[in-house]
Amino acid sequence: MSDFTPQLKKLLKAQGCYWVRQGKGDHEIWYSPLSNRHFVVDGKIKSKHTANAALQQAGLPKYF
């Protein structure tokens, strides 16, 4: 099973989203200027549904 996190972070950065701070455990808090909100990105995303949920919170369309 693959890890979607590196590709997800690359997509987020390309759309102007950025890392804000470290969350609990291996989670990170990111900010999206598109949706004007903070959202959580897990350190090891194994599910395409979880990766797409992070994109949706960032105001981006599904990719995975």
C-alpha cells in the first residue's frame, strides 16, 4: 500500500497552501487561502479517501 502524504503535500503547496504548525503525533496543521481555513494533514495517509478529504477541506477537487 502506498503513502499518499508526499504527493498530497506537493499538490497543496502548488495551490498556495502552507504548513502552519505541528499537531498531535504525526499530524500537521495546514492553512488554505482558497478555503480560508486550517485543516489537518496526517503524517502517513494510506487511504485515498483520507487524502481526498484533506483536498476538499483545502477547497481543491478530488485527485486520488
